[in-house]
Amino acid sequence: MSDFDVIGHGWRRSTHCNANGTCVEVAVLSPSGLVGARDATYGDHSPVLTFGRAEWSGFIDRLKEGAFDLPR
């Protein structure tokens, strides 16, 4: 866990999330662009994974390319 406060950073979740909260939330945690991701089920009690701006951007690019799509 990092040494910065992760509560109250405007956590967002996809509009595709289930009503029971089974999804991931993301937030920008610092002015330098550090991004946090957490399990929405646990909210403020969830562990937070952190990513630098370049790491997060690369991840989003791969998502858009379909790199993580499950086979049909």
C-alpha cells in the first residue's frame, strides 16, 4: 500500500457494471497522473493497485485493441 490517501478521489466505474457492484473502480490519485484501481465491492476498504501514467495508458490501449478479450 502506498503512503498517500486513496479516499475521496472521485472513483469512477463503468456504466456496464452490475447493480451488485461487481466491477473495478479507477481514480487519478496524484497530480503526476498516478492511477489507482480497486474492487468496487469493498469500496474504501479495498486494496488499491497503482499505475504510472504510461503504464495505465498502455493498458487502456491494449484494451481498445482487444488484447484481453475472451475467446467466443
